[in-house]
Amino acid sequence: MTPTWYVTFEVRKRGTLPKQRSPRETRTFATEAEAKAFVRANLDEGLVVFAGTINPHVPKQLIPSSRIQAWLVDEQWNAERDTGPDRTPITRF
């Protein structure tokens, strides 16, 4: 399956590296659910993360670190929106 989601996260420094490297790493995922599971695991470790869809996937989505929590809750909201009284939408980027 072709990856359609990416998650970029900070890499913790471990020891002395012989050469400078990027403080961030990116991984790709086939589904939004897989990306969200990975984000939850990294948030549990206290890392800063952001996510989005890979071009040319439509609709394009970018979830900055400031909106990650809302994105994770959005999955639960989507499952309950037809049965619950609160129909306030969560903004997608």
C-alpha cells in the first residue's frame, strides 16, 4: 500500500555524534490510523510531532504540533458525531 501520511518528530540526542545530523526524523504511513498510533506513542515520550498527507494525496492536510491533540481527538469525534448532541466540527488544515 502506498504511504499517504507522514509524521515528523524530534530526535533526542544520544551521546556524541561524529557529524551533525538533523534534529528531526520523518516516517511514512499507509493510513491515517497508523500515523495517529505513531503520534500517540511519540507524545507519550514527550516528543514534539507534526503530521500531514503526502503529495499528491487529496485533500491535503497539515497538522502542526499545536493541533496534534485536536487531530487525535477528531477520530473519536468522527465516530460519535452522528449519535452525539455536539456537532461542532474540528477544523482540518
